[in-house]
Amino acid sequence: MTAYAPDDRVMVSPRYMAGAGDRLADAIGPLIHLFGWTTQHDAATGHVKIDSPDGSVFCDFDPIHPLGTWWTIAHHEPYWEVQFSRQTPMEAVAAVTQALPQLLGDTRHAERIPITDMPLDEIAALHDWSVEDGSLTSPDWYCQLLHTPDEEIVWRAEHAYYENQPLATFTRDTPEGLVRNFFAHLSMPMAVGRGFADVSLSTRHGHSALITPVRAAAMNPHIDHALAQLDRPGRRR
């Protein structure tokens, strides 16, 4: 038996085990409302397609994709493509989508939507990930960002629980700023809020993630979650 009802709000860490969540507006809202990207929405399926004003980039969100690939972001010339699965935290997806206008030269709101210039190995060190032989590995060893520069997919984020479906893939010519933004938000140790029904079964029933309630928290849910982390056994190495 679980202590949570499906509609309970919870805090989950690490965030790469939290699932996508329900903050779709964070990923697409700024493109539409701040930068004037055009949108097509199929209310029956939830399918959303967004195009940049110059037509060079599109974002496609398909929550009923048969392979679980919820997001495809593509640039036409040069061609590059980014894909995210249904398990990819929306915080990491939004860090990529919100950065797209700047890559096209639209610097409005740049102070509110930064693109990190911190190298990937420094981001890894900041969040206690290890770096070795072209891979960045989470402290619990379950999640990796793999660099394969000689292949068409040059960056791939994988999780042991979802071994048949990468969290993210980035093809050749994808601007590294997008990879940096994605990784900075994927690896960030701060917990994220979720509806309990949105947390994957493997995370709910495993022992690698920490889940704490929001409504029962006597203090700020983030602080309550952080204190609960202090009571956990040490990280595996």
C-alpha cells in the first residue's frame, strides 16, 4: 500500500527519476507569449506543434506517441534534432525550449532565460556527478549523459530504469548550449513537485528516489524534503 493518493502533490529527488510532471506551460508558454511563436493544438489528442517566426525551428509535443517520444525539436539548416521521452523532467525540457529564441538571435528576455556557459564537466562536479571516458554519471549510478562524437547522435541521456528509451538525444550540430542547459537542470539536486500519479511506477516502488508530501509539510516543502535527505543512507559510489 502507498501512503499517497493519486492526486497528492509530492516532492521528488533526484529529479531525473521524477518523470515529466504536468508543467507543460513552462516548456511552451514563453515561446508563444513572449516570443510570438505560432502554435497548432489538437485538443482531442493533446498534440501541440510550435514554429519559430522565421520557420527555421519547430517543437512538436505528442503525448500519445507510440514509442513514448513526447518531444521532437528540430532545426532545418543545418539540420539537427533533439528528442525527449515521456520520462524526461519538464524542467529540463523547458531549459532547452526556452533557450531556442536566443539561438536564433532573439535576445529579448535573455536576462530572465539564461543559457549557461558553464562547461559540462563543471556542471557535473557542481552536482556531484562523475566524469570519465565521455560519460557523466549521477551519484547513484542510475543516470548518465553519454558523449559519442563520432555518431549521428552525439549526446544521449540514459537512465537504468528506462534502458530501452533514452531520456534525451541530441544529434550532430545541436548547439552545445542546449545540451548544457538540459544537463544543468537534469542533474540539479533540488527536488521537483509532482502529482503522485505522474511519478513512474519504478520510482514509486524503488528505493533510489526520495518522495515527500507537500500538504503534510510543516514548513516549506523544499526544506522539508532537504531535511529528509539528511536521514537517508550515504550515496552509492
